[in-house]
Amino acid sequence: MDAPILPGLDNVDHWSREAAFVRLTRIKSDLPLVIPESALFCGGASNDVWDIGDVFLKVCWRADRERVLRDAQLNQVLPSAIPHAPVHAYGRSEDVSWVLSERVPGVAFEEIAENLPENLARDLISEMASILRTLHDWVPNSSIRALLLHRPRMKLTDPLSI
């Protein structure tokens, strides 16, 4: 598996809270905030996500660890008409990368979709379509385009590298 070695934890599942806590402990000194005891581990497949009150910390520990850094830089130049969580900080620590994002109020569409009146569901879908139209019409500047296209480690035959 393409994941950092966790010394002394050979039998620990990489997706467990215990493994995530080890990764978090290793990078704490590189983060621009103190991680409170109340931080809630939210899981993840190739990223650990920590709910820290007003912010979320995503720690990318598997596959293309540069992707969250690209996402963070892209996030900072998106048009305001495209809703997104503002990024407070991002970086690389040892063999992981991380991004600290602001909490955005709301609920997941799937949590409310079943009980939405048809007219409200139609309005929400229309709003999502408008956001996608704005995203598709947007042309990133040359440095962001280069950032997104420069993928030296990508191998089309290796799903973890894509």
C-alpha cells in the first residue's frame, strides 16, 4: 500500500483513528494551530479528516499527496460565484500533506433530499447547475492551469496515481 510507515504499529489498520492520531501527532508542530483534545476524527479513505470546531484539517497520507496542495491553491482563486470552503493554510509535513479549511454551514444534500418539496428540490438542482455552468465557463490563469496539468508521477495504468 502507498502509505507512510507507522513505526511500532504494524498491525494497526491504516484507516483507524489510532493510525490517524499517529499521523496527526507527527505533524502537529507544522500546523498553524494547536489541536484541541476535542478534535473529532471523521475518517477518510486516503485522507484523515479532523473536525476542529470552526475548521477542518485534512491530512493526505495515501496516493498522490500533492492533490490537496493543488486543491488548496485552486480554492484560493475560484470565482466567488462558486461556493467553496476558504482555505486558511496548507503544507507538506514529512510524508503527508495537509490543508486547513473553514467550516461552511449547511447540510449534505443527500441528508435532506428525500423530504424536500418538489419545487425546492428543483430550485436547488437549478442552483447547482448554475454553479457548474460558472465553473465550466471559468478559465484559470496560466499558473493554475500549469499546476493542475503538471503531474509527473501520474501513470494512467495506476489508479492510485491519478
